[in-house]
Amino acid sequence: MKKAAWYAINDSETIISPSLLVYPDRIKANIKLMLEIAGGATSLRPHIKTHKMAEVIAMQLEHGIDKFKCATIAEAELLAASGAKDVLLAMQPTGPNIFRFFYLMAAYPETHFSTIVDNSKLINEITTIAAESKQAVSLWLDINNGMHRTGVLPNDKAVALYQEMAANVNIIIEGLHVYDGHIRNSDIATRTHVCNNAFETVTHLKKQLEGIGLEVKNIVAGGTPSFPIHSKRKHVQVSPGTSLLWDYRYSSLFPDLKFLPAAVLMTRVISKPKKGYLCLDLGHKSVAPEMPLPRVQFLEDTDFEQIGQSEEHLVVTTKNSDDYSVGDVLYAVPYHICPTVAKYHEVTAITEHKSTEVWTVAARNNKITI
């Protein structure tokens, strides 16, 4: 008897499509590999923006990971409610989110919260509230070392901002936050060279700050592509995120990273409009559509060419359309898992080819309670 493929489920007739399936055993394997690459939990601060689920947080806590990174107040609240002890909000809060950040600290006093800043205006706004409430707030200086998305360039302006933070009695300086998501070279040797060159500016800034008597307690650096490189540095925390569920884009871009696809889309053939064409129920609303086609990698041995997608439909062409019937189940790994997860209120956990649990994507929305 032919052994069933790892992703195949025996009770697919009970699951609506499209659905996002997750495989706990594979997630655990990815956590173990993440720990192995990082050299243990001490330097790990995984990002939860990819999965946004309490169950995945619990798995990491069970493996001794106690520091986390997140992008929204909802994700920070989910982490605290799940028992995380150290939570870095890596999106500097503005507007009402500043107040929500302080509400978080009040609601979950057993969790240490921190966030990032890159300008004097925001530092003043945050510390004004801190002073009024007679408390200190933990802040990281966000550094732009080449991505040009957020952060201050590691020059004299960064030194001045760090000095400003150090002089404020309402600020506890955590250190430097450096995200280098622009470094995506497929070849690990090239990626290492580019990453190390970009990080030299951060190392120089740290020496400048220490040279004028300012302590840099910690540095948080990198995402999934660069965390194996940063893991080799002393006193640097690393923040992989996509590694927990993985996707086809990263598996094809970074062959040196041996993480397992742990999230799969289940879809069905809903129409055969003409010879050589199949239509699947996998539209924009079900898989991240921000990149050019193809959106997914089908796990079966298919010759599908993805030629069109709309809100509810994905159209493919194939020389073997006669082999498929309306209602047939297909499985696919998304090219980009992070925004794909955010499209689902819940996912179905699969163990030993059976649906065993339903997990809520608890931090999918901008707000849980705070």
C-alpha cells in the first residue's frame, strides 16, 4: 500500500474549502531547528507575526523560549495572556496605540513590555505619559542599517537620540533594534558577507555610544533569512518568524534553511470551464495576493499553470484536466505565509492525517481587548 503523503488528510470531507491546515509535529520540528541554529533559547526572540496563535506560542514556551517580538498591540496582548515574560513591540506606537501600550503594561504587570522609537517627537509623547503616571518605559532605539523602512541611520543623529533617551528618567534603554529584511541573497556565503557589512555600522555605533559612557545592554537583529548569521554574534538576540510555519518563497530563496512547510492550503476544484482549464476556490481572499502569480506551490505532481485569480477563484491550466473532477481536493503551500494566515479566523490542526483541533488566529485583528 502506498504511504499517504505527509500533508494528506483522511477526513477531508469534513473540512470546508478553502482552509488553512497546520501540522503541529512539523511546527515542533521547526522550533527545534530554530533553537539549534540559534545555539539555544537565550539569544532567541522569535516574531509571532506569521502565526498569531496561542498554541504556537505555547509550543515555544515549552521549549524554553521566553522572549518574543511582535508587530501589533493585539499580538503583544496574546503573548502576555499566553504567559510570555518578555515582549518587544517592534512597531513604534503612534496615536492611540501609545495609550494602548501603557494599558498593556497595567493589565499584564508580570510581563515585561518594551517598544521601539526612532525620533524625538515620539520619545517626548511616550515619556510625557510615563511621567504623568510616574513610571518608566522600556525603549529600544530603532536603527536603519540599509532597509530604509523604519529607524534612524546609525550616525550622529542616532547618538544624539540615544543620549536623549539616556538623560530621561522615565526611560529604561533596552538597547538597539536592527531589522535587515532587505538582505535576501540566496547564496548563504553572499548573504553572510552582505549581512556582516551592513552590521558593521551597528557595531561602530555601539562603540561610539560606549565611548561616551552609554551602555548598550542588548541588540535585537535580523529576521528569518539573517538570523543564522546574527546568531554567531555575542550579545545579540535574533528574531526569526517565518521559520515556524515556513512557505514556498523562503524555501526556494534560502536552500540553506531546512525548515519544513507546516501550513498548507486545502482547496477544491469547483469548475471545469473548458478543456485544459480548472477553477479552484482559492481566490485573493484566501491566499496572499500581493505578489505576481503563482500564489501557491501545489504539493501534488501537477503541471498546473496559474493564469488568473479573482476574489474567490484561482484558474489554472493543465494538459491533464480529464484527470480531475469537480470536488477534488488539492493541497498547496502559499508563496507568502504571513499575510495568508491573517486571512483566516481559524486553522485546522492535522495530526496523523486527521483533523484534531481548531486553533484560533487570535491576534488576526488589531484588537483583542485592549
